[in-house]
Amino acid sequence: MPKNKTSSQEGRRMTAGKLRDYFSLVASKRVMNSEVNPNASNSHEFNGTTVLKESLGRPPFGQAKRYAARYVYFDGKSETPVSSDSELSWYKSHRDPDRTEWRLYYKDNLVVGKEGLAQKGDLIVFLFSEQALKTPIVSKKDSSVNPEALVSVVVAAAGSPEESEIIRLLGVKNDTKTQIIHEPDLPSSDVDYVGRELVENLGIDLNITNQELVEELLKKQPNRLPSPSRISEFSKRLVENFRPIEDPDYTISEWWDQTDMLYRAVDRHLLKEQISTILASCIKDQKTVDFDSIENLRKCFMSFAQAGKSRAGSTFEYQIASVLEANKVMFSQRPKLSTGDIPDFIMPSVKSYNTQPIPKGLVLTMLAAKTTCKERWQQALAEAPRIPKKHLITLSGALPKNQFTRMRELNLTLVIPKNRHHSLPMAENLPVITFGDFIKMVISRQKCFS
């Protein structure tokens, strides 16, 4: 949880705070073969450096500092990362007082170790919260750990989207040298949508609750999740300089950003109420557990998780449609095509698409929508077969360069808001355009047709 809890609850905007609110020390490096390959070494260690010694201290030989740690691995393909809770030890490796060697020792787990997923060249980042630095595990008998005191050990596969995002979010360098970043030097920008996904995947609780806004939103229906249109129209008022015509890129990006945080705050509010009700009935007496109530608790979590996945797409589509309408773009939303496909958007209309043959001078356009795409961009290729060149709008371009090459080969162009282009890899001729340029293109096409 952030140290400055009040800052995210002031004003008429939602905010998740800044990374420096969550972490006080960041150490990054590339994984070496000797650190993860059991055939090369059984050391299970990451070599310490001068900067790590200054940050973690120099405990005497035989008096290691032990930290509870959550290891998380991002492979760049899976929707959910692999995680494993274990320990991390900082210790002096030699009794000799003249030897100044300290190391971070890890136990075998699903992420690093003999059967771990980490590979040579992967990016590894150690994230220490202020609480973690202050409260290492005192003894082996001390098994109770405050979740806020966990050290996050993040490993991202080399070339993965998450690697690009971690480098951008934390400001770490993309090289093999160990880098230490202290709290004041962490990026000062607010944690954005992609950053929130990353932080939550670490098991860190985001403090984005603005109870005043939540209660205002839920006033008419206090016990139900708001519809995509309801929450979108509400969150529109939270966007500074909402200008869908003058600046569609900023508008769609910030609109979704505010909506996502509002959804998360509403989820927390509603889930808290439902869990309290269920837990109250879990224990029939001091000795008997009501397993039916526990099953209801499981179903409650599953329901919220499934609702979150389905509403994200429909809400993002609603906002895209609103910006397109403001710009007088002709389109059909989620139409059923003659081929049976149901793409997100067809321009100028589904009637034009289904006409045989396609009217002379008409250039059809298909736009798929995904807040993040990773490997899922390939799903758009099978939709609307009469349109060979397809477009997909997303909020992050943090993809491996080889995937951009593949997109170009398959005639897929990404539409990414201009203010999100910082996530793109450094390369020329990427198949990427801004949302504003996309709107200009389809308006030009519909003028030719009319």
C-alpha cells in the first residue's frame, strides 16, 4: 500500500499514486547463466555489488538478513504470470574479514532455481518497499509476514512486452550492468493503466479508492456494478480537457485510465460488502465451519473476476464508439457479418460489407479493440475476411520487435494513442498509427464513397 495514502483520495480524479509511493529501492540486472543453470552452478545466488551493500547493509558473517519474497515470472505470452512465495537472504559469504563479498541467496522455486523458468539474459528486478527494508524476517521461527513487507522479485523474459514496460515504468537501463534506483530517482509520473496491471500482478494492493466518487456513482444502484455506458459517462467528467475532436488520442487514453481506476474502486467497495456478509455466516459456531458459505465466497471471487474481463472490452468499445461518433465517423459496432464473424467495428457500415460485390470506390475498414494485446492480436486476423488490411486499437505497444515484423507481414496495423507511444520499441517503420490519424483515414475513405 502506498505511503502517502491521502494523495490518491483528493480532488475529482482517480489516481493510483506514483511508483515511489510503493517502492523505496529498486535493483535490476540481467540473469547470468551461473545464477540459474544447475549444470553451470548450484550457488542459487545473485552476486552483490557496492550499491547493494550500501542499501541492504553489511551484516556480519553468519548473521544473514532474511526477507520474505514473492517471485513473479512474465513470459510475454500468458495472461497471468507465474508466481511463487519464498525467501531471499542477504549474507556475507566469507568469514575472512578482508573478504567483502555479500550475496543475495534464493531458494528453489517456480521462478528461479533448478526447475525455475528464469533464463540467461532475462531481466530481473528486486523491488523493496520501505516496510520490507525495515522489517526483514528476524528468525527462522518468525513465519508471519506483513504482506507490505514482501520483497517483489520480478523476472521478465528477454524481449517480452513486460520487459519493455518494466524498463519504462521503473526507468531502469536495458543493459547487463546492475542498477540501483532509490525512491527519489524513481519516475515521478502517476502509475498508468499498464503499470497498475503490473503492480497488481505482484500482489501489491493499489490504493485507488476515492469513496466520494464511488458513492456518487453507485447512488442510483448501490449494490450493482455500473454498466459500461453509465461508468463511461461518469468517468468522462473526471478527464481534464476532454476533447474527442481536437485530441482523440489523449481523450481515449485518459478516459479509459479514469474508468479503469473507477472500476477497481467500485469492485473493492462491492466486494468488501459481499465478503463481509458471507464471512459472517462461515462459522456456525466456534468449532464448525460452514463449507457452503466458503463455496459462496469462492463463487463471489470468480464472479468478480469474470465480470472484470468481460466489462473491460465492452467499456473500451463504448468509449471508442463515442469518440468516433463525435468525429462523425460512419461505422457499425459489433455487427454480424455474412460470414458469421462479429468484429468490433466495421466502417462505413455492415451493409456495405455484406454487399456483393463491394461498391466501386469503397474502401472498407475493420477495427478490433483490445486494451492490451500481447499474443491476442492474432485473433483479429480471422475477422472480416473481405478486408485484407486490418487495424487494432490498443493502449500499449510493448511487444517484441519480431511481433511487429509479423504484423506487417500479415497486414495488421496497430492504432495506439499518441501519448502511449513511449511503450513502443525503438525501431523504424513500425506498423503503428495514432488514433487521430486513424480517424482522418476513415473520414477520408467515407468521403470518397459518399
